[in-house]
Amino acid sequence: MADILSLAAIDDPVLRAAYRHCRSKVRQRDPVEYSIMQLMPPVLRPACWAMWAAFSAADGIADAAGGPLGDRAARLDAWTAALESASS
């Protein structure tokens, strides 16, 4: 996998760790999707891992059992705000 990250020109150690974490999540939680991603060009895979992890996290919040819809929407808003502040 280190070769894939290098092919995608991902050299920053923090980013490399983040992509490895995303890859691990996809592989553990959705092995079929992970297998499909293996068919993609290696330089695209890290972005796919990250998108899957982000969408999965948002989906988990939206689909969370219990609590009114407004609570889930508030949690999604908080998650979005945290992502936006992390990217600034």
C-alpha cells in the first residue's frame, strides 16, 4: 500500500496515516467495496478510500437508531462543522 500512496504523490506522514486509516475502515466494514476499489487505478484508490470513509461516517450518523430526526440533523451539522474547521 505504501507504493499506492507514493504513486498518488501522498508524502505527508499525517496524510499517509489518515489514508491508511480510511483504507482499513473500508477493508473491515465493506470487503466487497474494497475489492471493487482494487480494480481502480492505484493513484485513485486513496481518494476512494477517503470518500468512502466520509460518506460512511455521515451515513452512520443519519441512520443512527433512536432519537428524533432533528437530533440526527444536528449531529450531521456538527460533524460537517468539524470537517470544515479541520480543513481550514
